[in-house]
Amino acid sequence: MSAFAASFRALSVAAVLGMGFAAFGALAAEAAGVPLVPHRAIYDMKLGEAADGTGIAALSGRMVYEFSGNSCDGYSVTFRFVSRFEDESGLAQVTDLRTSSFEEPQSGRYQFLSQTYIDQDLSEETRGTAQGSKDKLKIGLVKPEEKKVDINGDIFFPISHLKAMIGAATKGQSFFEAQVFDGAETGDKVYATSAVIGATQSGADSAGEDNPVAVERIGAAERWPVTIAYFDPKLDQGGEVTPVYQISFLLYENGVTRRLVLDYGDFKIEGQLKDLVVYPMTDCQ
């Protein structure tokens, strides 16, 4: 089941629930006006669909995402996803993905740490920093090995990408493309992403399978159904390219997300919002 652990490392996006990257130039200036609310969100995770041959009989887990900061002081994100897989023979495995990051929009600097534990043993660790400019990203890795990598292009870090996407949604845009980096996997990979943004929803908000008390605490009116597909540029040989994975969610104008679906092609994981703590906003000094 180690392949599943590798897949979860790819989630440090954004994950899922952050989703994005530190842009530079016009996009960064446009995104700066989007206020995000500091919060801690807890999601119960379960197996949605699994195709024949995946070997997955059951999956359950919990995901905790915590966000704080502002555009002047920087943004801190901690993320933990503990999941229990069971295969068709009854063999079980517990995967514990822990990530933390600090993003500084003013300087274009990003720090990241990602650790994967399998049955309580540390299996993988990625640690490093990245420095962005208008047309280049400079990555300095400490783990899994020390090395430096330069990648050309305008590349986003998670929170600034989220803000730019919300900015696009408020303008009525239905499609948003970006190159993104979050330090996932080996810490030196940039993904090409395509986000499809649905029509604006406002007014009464149905909780559905989510906790209605937590949904009420979100405190934002406008929201959009969003699906982001992540592509590995190294696999693009021309023609149609299949995404490595997709994430679908309901995105609120203050950055909170719910109704999660993580789609890995041959299996899906669904997440329901079970608790939400909203912290006071902090102003730039």
C-alpha cells in the first residue's frame, strides 16, 4: 500500500484545502485584496469509489487543516491527514501525512516540511525552502537530499494561488490555469493546474452531509464549486494528458472549503466538514 502513501504526499496542497502558490506581477497585486479568514477545519474522510483491481476494501480517516497570518506577516499552514486503509484480504495500514509551510508574499519566500508515517514509522520526509521571482523559482532542498533546483516560469505558492483563484471567481471567470509548487513529493516538482470554477452561489447554504453548526460558522455568503486538475509537465508528450489527480470542493470567498472529493482516477476519497474554529482576523501593521 506504499503507493497510496505517495499519493497522499501529493496532497500537501493544497491541499487540498489551501490550494495555490505565490504569484508575482499582476496576479499577485490582484490577489492581495482578497481577505482570508484564519481557521482550523476538521474533516472526516471516507472511501467514495474504488475501481476493480485497486485492492482497496475500506478507507477511513480524519484531516485537520489550520491556517493563520496575513499578506504582510506571511501565511502559516499546518495540515495532517491520518487514514486507515484495508485491502481485500483484511490487511490494514495506517498512513499519517503531516505538513507545515510558511509563505511570505512580500519577499516571495516559501518554507516547507512534509513527513509521511506508515504504521507510526517515518517513511518519507521532505524539507526545504523556495524563493520566487517573476520568471524563476529557486528551490533549496535539505531532505530527502541536499540539492538546489531552478525552475523557469511564473509559479504560485499555495495561499497566493488560492487568493488569485478567488479573485478570478469573483470576476466571473470559469477557468483558471497556473503552475504551482508546494514542496510535495520529492520537493522539486512543479505541477501545471487547471481549475474549473462553477457559477456563484449565495444566500441560504445547505449543509448536506457536513456539520450544520460548522457550516454556519463559515460566515461567508458567496461560494463556488471548484475542481482543480493537477498535471505533471514531464508527462506531457503532446496530445491529451491525464491529470495525476483532481480535487473538487466548495470554495468560500474567505478561503474556507468543504464538500471535498480527492480523485486519483481509480479511487476517490470524500471529506465532510465536521468542525470549524474561526480565529480573529489580524491586520497588516
